[in-house]
Amino acid sequence: MSSNASVGVIQMGKLVVHIAENGHSYELECDEYTLVEAVQRFLESVSGIPFNDQLLLCLDMKLESQRPLSTYKLPSDDQDVFLFNKARMRSNSPLPAPEQVEIIDISDPPLPSSSHNPHPLDDVSDPALKALPSYERQFRYHFQCGHAIYSRTLAKIETCERLLQEQKVQERALEIARGNLDHFYKIVLQNYTDFMKCYSQQHRTHTNLLVNFGRDMEKLRSVRLLPPLQTANRKCLLDFVKEENLWKTVEDCSISHRQFENKVSEFKQEFGDLKRNTETLYSGKASFLVKDLDLAIKDHQRFINEQKSIMQALSKDVNTVKKLVDDCLSSELSSSLRPHDAVSALGPMYDSHEKSYLPKMQACDRAISSLLDFCRDKKNEMNIFVHNYMQKIAYIQYTIKDVRYKFSVFQEALKRQNDQFEHLKVVRGIGPAYRACLAEVVRRKASMKIYMGKAGQLAEKLATERNAEVRRREEFLKVHNAYIPRDILASMGLYDSPNPCDVNVTPFDTNLLDIDLSDLDRYAPESLFGPSPKSEKHGASRTSLSTSNDGSQSTEVEGSVVDMHERYDFQDRLEGSELVEIAGTSKIEVENAKLKAELASKIALLCSISTELDYESLDDSKLENILKTAAEKTSEALHLKDEYEKHLQSIIKVKQMQCESYEKRIQELEQRLSDQYLRGHKHSPDDDRAGSAVSIAKTDDENKSEVSAVGEMHMPHAMEEVSCASSSIKSGLPDHDKAQEGLDDNMTDSSTMLNPHLDSSMRDLHRDKAHLSDKDKKQTPFTDEGMALTASNMAVSMSQPADVLSYETAVEPSGDAKVSDGLVMELKNALAEKSSQLDNAETKIQELMDKVSKLGMELEINQKLLDESQLNCAHLENCLHEARKEAQTHLCAADRRASEYSTLRVSAVKMHGLFERLRSCVLSAGVATFADSLRALAQSLGSCNENEDDSTAEFRECVRVLADKVSILSRQRAELLDRYSKAEAANEQLSKELTEKKELVNTLYMKHQLEKQANKEKLSFGRLEVHEIAAFVLNSAGYYEAINRNCPYYYLSAESVALFTDHLPIRPSYIVGQVVHIERQTVKSPPSTSPDRAESTRDCVDILTSEMGPSRLGSKSGSTSNPYGLHVGCEYFIVTVAMLPDTAIHSPAS
């Protein structure tokens, strides 16, 4: 039951305690504040188990003696306490004594007899009637015999049920003990599992170190240091450590490893025995004993039911014969049923009693007796089982305690051995650390190049912004210079220009080794990771981590260590994974630098992982999981690679289609050139010269005009193509067709010029190509070497056709047919060369379009970031505005509180001064002058403070009122002192008078008592009354008779005689006492009785004698006799007297 101590209510309840060794149960009334020690004392008194040997368990809790029951939420209706005897749990304790079963023996009734129990029908002459009372006695005897058997059977079955209940209690006690043991066993099992897991991992690692130590040393000896790192004492990696000391350390570690392995093997065997004993203990349960006994008791209930039915039949037969006898006595027997018929009907009933009912009752009793013996045997078996079971539990608990003590020792040994093997781990870690350092050098070199390039890019970006600002200022001055004088603008400072920004990075990492990724495997091969055969078996997980410069292999590296990448992230300094153009470098160089940095970081990551994570320390399941994850990542990377390959193939197909269209166009141009050439030969040489001169003049004019026109007309068209190309990267492959259409439009424009001559068409074609090149230069402001090379190539391709054509036109008038054929061949070769240059230009244009698309994407991202930044700025401004308002509100509140605080402080200082003055006044003044000092203080406060505030005035008023009250109290005190002195004098006078009166009263009381005693001591010689004094004399009959004149027959009661004579050796001759009671009696004649009545009276007397005893019979006979020998009808008085105080009894011998 729960307690509620907060409201002061103590919860009472019953605490049930079960004894584990015998199954007995005890209940005791207690409350939540009862100590466990009190419960143990009670159990010691009722169960005989010593206090120090008691172990109390409630569920899995052990009850401590010094704690109250409320600690364990006891007493409670749903929680019982089990008591275990520690003495019985020792190994040398004796077996429990056999169970003793005490059964109350109910004897059979005596045989019926007519002499002991006569009946009126026994003396009749009719034999049938005479047999009826005999049947009645026999049937009653049968019923009594059956009742005795049934009572014995009930007592036996109750004992069986009690034994069953005790065994159930013992079974529950074993479950509690087993649960308590299981709690500690699970703890030690978990500790053992953790220890063995840690030991197995460390054992595999240390074994690997010892077995492969020689191979590790040879590997370190085989790896030479880089030439800049070599010294006189250090040529290889093995020179980093002292080999002689290491071999000695290996020997010591090997000995320690074997010794610790032997100790752990012994410990494993010991724990295996503990586990086996515990499992054997858990497998043995007492439920089969209780189950068999429970089934047996339920099965024997049928005997109890059978006895109940027989008892009902016997009771019915007794009622039947009793009714027949009563009917015969009352002569109410019906005419149809004669006595002979009744006797003949009772005969078979008697036979069934003798032959069926009583034998069945006895058989049932014997069956229950056998069940009782079976229950006793099972109880003894259960007691022995509990005894042995508890001894096993005690032994296992002792073993568990011993094992728990050993855990700390083994943990310390495990730690020390791990520290001892640290030197060998250093040998294993030298190779990966050396490879990681070299990879870090490569990574830093690549990172430095990217860093320096980004600095240049920043400088170029700032220069671009400066140029834009300069142009904007010039345009502003150009617009407003016509309206404002120059000196005014100069005074305003509007003629200033921004200064150029120089980005200067101080060189760093100048001491790095001059090595590359190709040197990494040569100076620090991958075999330095470890020599484990198990790791070689799973070499697929490491072969993917090659040191190639290819981007796909770096992807495989990233996929193979993706699980560890969250712990070691070496790419935090590289901002994003997008490849950007850096000033002074090409795109491929940037890509290579990033890939080198990433691959070097992954190699360093693997090296650091290899020193921390050994494949030998991993279980097969964990290693399989890691390999499975790596395989999944690799397959995913390969799938992405295949998808990208398909994408590239689709782009190549589109490019092939474009090339085919270009080839068709070139063939058409060749056909047109041949047609023009044939038509030119039909004219005369003079016409050709004139035509060529005119053509040259026209061509020069048209070239000048058309170049400017085409430059103006094709610029927006080119911008549209660039925008289209930038959007095509987002939309996919179909956009390449749009770019092709744009290029076809350029080709169409070049074929539809007004001038039908060859030089004009060729110049148009090359102008288109030059224009596209200029357009791309304007759209992509990159200044790296690759773009400069592209621009120079396009410049060459744009300048060469004009020279060739001018040369051709100059040679045409004077050349003959052979020269013309040679010129045609040269033109075809030039056309083929220009076609290849056109393809190259197309490829570069496509690259530029890709660049533009990326710039467009970056522009969109930057635009989104700008929008988000503007939103954030607006939000920050709102927050700043709110914060300012809140700060202003807080400032106002703080000022107000400061003013209030200053006011309160001034008031507090004043009040403190006033209270100090009051304190000094109170301490300095005495009781008599206290009121005067307070009044003086009030006057001084009123006179010195002219500009006083309300608090000072109120304080002064209070002091004045206090002074008045104190003056009133002083006057009252003086009056009370005066009254007290007067009351003291009056009290003394009254005390004297009271003493005198008291002495007078005592004198009068003593006189009164003496007079009263004298009146009482007068003997009465007449009719006696209560409270009078009477004298009794011993007569000849031995009775004390009162002395009086006219009233005889006053006798002293036996109680009074005993009061006066018990303490005397002989009876006195007379007795004097005070009458306390008088009983008046009359002598009566004895009554006469008949013989039958006398017999009945004798029977009654016999019954009374047997039931009441002789003392009661003596009392009754005395009450009906005449002890004083008086005649019938005479009145006499029995007087009870009391002893008089200070009365001496004289008893002379008579």
C-alpha cells in the first residue's frame, strides 16, 4: 500500500512474508514507516531463522534492515516478500528434516446399546415395533461413523491443499531467486561479451603485427627516401626507427602476447563453466512437481464428492427412520403402512449402509490417505530440491562475484598490452604516413596553383569593374559637360577616376618538394598500406584507389571511401566542384589541378584510414558490408559514366550531321567556283583584264562597305545565337539543331550576296567566320593562354583568304590554261584547308557557347543569390528597426527605473538615518526616561527638518504616538507596581488567617471522628441492622451465633468466618464485626419423588456430574440442606460482617 506523507496520513496494511525453505507464510500488520529490522525480528520469533541469516527479497530488490518499508513501496497488496535462509545456502548445511504432518484424529463413535440409550418402544411386545428403535440407533451410528470418516477425509484433503500451496510458494521463491541471479548474470555476460569483442579485435591486430613484422621491416628497408630528404643516417624509411630496439620489443611483446592469451583461455574456460552451470540451473524447474501434485489433488476431489453424496444419503435414511419411530410413538402410523412393512423396508437400507456406503467411505478415506502420503513425499522432495537449488544459486553468485573482480584485472592487462604494442604499430604506420605526406605535398601544390589563379581572377574582375566605372564616368561627363562649366565639375570632384587595384599574394609553400602524382607510386608505393593476406584477398577495394590523373578514377576513389569521407574531409578549402576559368591557365589545367588536389587528398585519407582501421581488426561480416557498399558505389559510378558516354555520343552524332551539311555546302561552293571559272575563260584577255580590274575595284569597295555592314548586321544575330546556345545547355540535344540552323543561316547569307564573283563569296564566307570569332571574343572575356591561342588562330584564318584571293585575281588575266589549272588546284587545296579550319572554328565556337551557357547559369545563380541577399537585407533592416525601437523602449524603461531607484535610495538613506537615531535613543534611554527620550526625538525631528518629505513626517508622527503610548504604559506600570505591593501584603495576611483556620478545622475533624468511632463501637444486642456492631459466639454445633436478647437465629456467614479465621491457627471463641449484609431465609420441607422421576433425576444428576464436575454438585447439595438443625418454617438470618479497624481478636483455646 502506498503512503501519503504529505498530508500526514499513515497507510496501514498487511505484509505477507513467505519462507522459501518450507513454503510457510506469515502476515503482520504494519505501516510504511515500519523498519525492515522490525519485520526481521518478528520473523525470527515466528520462524526461528536467526536475524543475521535472513535475506529478504521483493521482486528483484533486496530489503535493507535500516530502511523503512516505504523505500520499497511496501506494504502492498500485489507485492509479497520472500525470506531466504543464508545458513541453508551454504555448501556444508544439512538437508532439511522430513515434513511432519499433524492430523486431528477423530475417533469412531461407540456401538449403540439399548441400555445406554433406552427408548419407549424397547418394552413393547410387538417385535416389529421393538425393532424400530434399534434401526434408529443403528442408522444414527452409521451416520456418526460416516461423519467421522468424512471429517478425517476433509482434514487430510485440507492438509494436502496446504502442502500444495506451500510448494507453490516455494516455486515462486525459486523464481524470485532465479530472477535476482539472472539480473547479475546478464550484467556479467554483457561485460564478458564486450571484453571478448575488444580482446578478439586487439588479439587479431597484435597477431598480425607480430607475424608480419619482418615483412614490414623489409618493406621499410626497400623504400628509399627522396633524394632531397636523404641524409647520411637516413637513406630509407627503416632508418626512422632503431632496428635493434624494435627486435627486442618484438620478443617481449610476443612473450606477453602468449602469456595473456593463456590467461584469457583460462578465463574463457572458467566463464564457460559458469555459463554451463547457469544454463543447467535455468533448465531445472520445480514446476513438474507442483503440476503433478495439483493434478493429483484435482483428481481426488471426486472422492470428496462421493463422500458428500453418501453423507446426504445417510442423513436422509436417519430422518426416514426417525419419522417412522415418531409416528409409532404418536400412534399416527397410517393404516396402509404397518410396522412389519416399515421394518421390511428398513432392512435393505441397513444392508446398503453396511455393505456399500460405509465401505465406500472407508475406501475414499484410504485414497485420500494415500494422496496425503504422496503430497508428503512431494513436499519432502520439493524441500530437498529447494535446498540444492539455493546452494547452486549461492555458488553461481559467488562465481559471478569472482568473475566481476577479474574483469578489472583483465581490462588493465588489456590496456597495458595495447600500450606495449604501440611501438610495433609505429612501424606499421610509417609507410602510410610517408605516402600521406607525399600526397599532401602534391595536394598543396595543386591547391597553391588554384589559389594563385583565383587571386589573378579577382584582380582581373576588379580591373573590369574599374573600366566599367571609368566608362560610366566619361559618359556622365560627356552628357553634363555642356551644361555645367568644367571648373565647377572639377570643384565637385567629378573628374576624379578610380585607381587601379593590385592584388599581390606573398609566395608561400616555397619549400615543397618538386614531385607530382606520377612520382607518388615510385617513391611511396601502394604496398606500404599493409601486408595482410586478408586484405590482399579483398584487394579489389584497394586497386580502385590508383593514382591516375583521370577524373573517372578519382570518382572511384571517392566512391570507395565514401563511408569514411564524413570523418576526414580534406576538400573544405576547394570552393565547390564547378570548373572555372582562372587567369593565366586553361580549363584543362584548372581541371587537372582540381583533380590532382582531390586525388591527393583521397590518397592521404586512405593512408590515415589504414593506420586507424586495419582489415584484420574487422569481422568478416563488417568487411563484407564495406566491400558491398564500395561495389554499389562503383557500379553507380560506372552507370553514371555510361550515361555520360551516351550523352557524348549523341552530341557527336549531332556534330557529324553538322559536318555533313558543311560538306554539302562546300561542294556547292566548289561547283559555283568551277562554273565561274569556266565562264571566265570564255571572255577575251582584254575583257578579263578590264573585268578583273573592275572586279578588284568593286571588291575593295564592297569589302570595306560589306565588312562594316556585316559587322553591324550580324552582331545582334550572333548575340541571339549565343543566347540560344546558352539556353541549349539547359534544354538538351535539340538545341544543338538551333545552333546548326544559326550557322546554316550564316552560310546562306554568305551564298546570297549580290556579287556573283568568287572572291566576293569567299570574303563573305570568311567575314562570317571572322565575325563569329569577334562575337565570341566579346562575349567571353577570358585572357588565358588557350583563349589567346584560339583568337590568334581565328585571326589567321580570317586574314589569309583576302591575300589568296587578291593573288588569284592578279594572276588570272596573265595566266594561261596551265596556270589556271594549277590555280584551281591551289584553290581546292586552300578550300580543303579552310574547311578543316572551319571545323576547328566550329568546335571552338561550340566550346565558347558551352562557356556562355555556364556563365548564364552562374548569372542566374548569382541573380537568385542577389535576390535572396536583397530579401535578407530587407529582413535585416526590419529587424534592425524593431531592435532600435525595442532598445529605445528598454532605454526609456531603464531611465525610469534609474530615477525610481535613485528616489528610493534617497528615501532609504533618510529612513536608515531616522532608524539609527531611534535605535540610539532606545539603547541609551532607561525604562523611566524612555518616553521622554522618544518625545525629545519627535521634537528634534520636527525642528531640524524644515523641508521634510511625507515619509519623514509620518515617521516623526509615529515616534510621537509611540512616546505617548510609552508614557501611558509607564503610568500603568507604576500603578500596577503599587497594586502589586498592596496585594502582596493582603495575601500574607490571608495566608496567616488560612493557616489558623486550617488548624481549627483539623482539630474539629479529629474530635468528630473520635465521637463517631465511639458511637460505632457500641454493640447491638437487639435486632441487628446494617452498619451496627455485633458479637458472635461459637456454639456447640460449630456455628457462630449472634448475642442478642429477643431476636435469635442470627448466624455468621461462611465467608465472614473464613475472613476472621483463615489467618489464625485455631478458631476463636467469638467474633466482633460491623454488619454489612443480612440475608433472611426460611427452612423448607424436602420434596417427595416417584421411582420413575427418581430415575430421571438420577440420569440428570449423572449427566450434570459428568458435565459440571464435583464442585458444582457439592454446591447444589449444600443449597438444599438444613445446616443449623432448625424446624420446618423457622426463619433464620445469615449475617455478613467486616472487620473493625484496630480490633484485636482474642481466641483462647476451648
